[in-house]
Amino acid sequence: MALFFTSSILADALIIDELLKPEVRKEINKISDELANKTGIKIFVIATNDKLPANMVEYTKRYDTNITKPYVIFVFAPATKRVGVIASNNNIASLYDASEVKEQSIGVVRDTGDGNSDEDKYNIAILQSVSELADQIAKSKNVKMTTTMPNETHYIVNALRVLIWSGALVVLWIFGGRILFYKIFKRLRVGK
């Protein structure tokens, strides 16, 4: 029985999946398997309504002996309002931005005006975070993922960044640069 349990954990990316719909489970397994095949790093998910202890690293260590290394465990526990990304070692942790991965799920759950049920929000949040995590790890290893969900947020943020900087330069030109330009130009004309 223990051998069956161990081999099923090794094959499945989901350690605890109390919150996930079958379609989302399937997508997470696809993403985790593709990442493992391309980089050797597997993503595991703990999605639970249980109350987690204060130290999530200690909590995830109980699964450490039953899962393949190297790994990253994404923990999502809405009952305790906790999200975590725990890597098997510091080298793996340096391949992704944990705060950006967490923000993917927190942003979805925080959005109250989207009309989705809590269950749907949790499923979307977990899938987006796992997808973002896989994309970041793959990018740091110079690998392209095909099963992850595209994140249009990066494109929107970059477009907004360009608009803001362009607007700032125009305002700077209007209030400062133009006046300075005319003063210099006027001095040059007067000197001739």
C-alpha cells in the first residue's frame, strides 16, 4: 500500500487537491509533467481548506520523502488566507519570483466584481499561479512551455509602462524642456 501511495504521488502533481475541479487537475498535471520533462523540475500543488501551521516550510517537509527532487510546491490555503511557493533548494528558488507567482492567485481571489464563485476563483487562481511558476522556471532554463496559459498581464503592464514614460517625457518637455530650448536658442540668435 505504501508503494502504491508513493508511486501515485510521484506521478501526480497534486499532493492535496480538495479545491480543484477535474479539468484543472488535468491541466496542472500537464504543466507539471511538461516542465519536469524539459527541465527536470516538478511542480507539486497543495490546495486545501485545512488550517495551515505558521511555518509552511515545516508543513511541506512531511511530503519531502515521497516526491521527486528537485521540486517546487505551490501551497494554496484560502481558509488561512495563505499562499506559498516552497522549493526543494535555494538554487531552484532562484529560478522564479515567488511574489509574482503568489500575486497571480491573490489577484484572482481578491477580485470581487467578476461574478465567479469562490470555487471557480480558487481553481483559476491555482491554475494561473502554477502556469506562471512553470513559465518563469522554463524561461530561466531557456525552455519554451507549450501547455501553460499565456499571461497577457505582462504585455499590458509593459504597454502601460511605455505610455507612462512617454507621457512623463511629454509633460517634462512642455513644462521644462521647451522653455529651456527657447532660452538657449534665443541666446544663440542674439549672439550672432
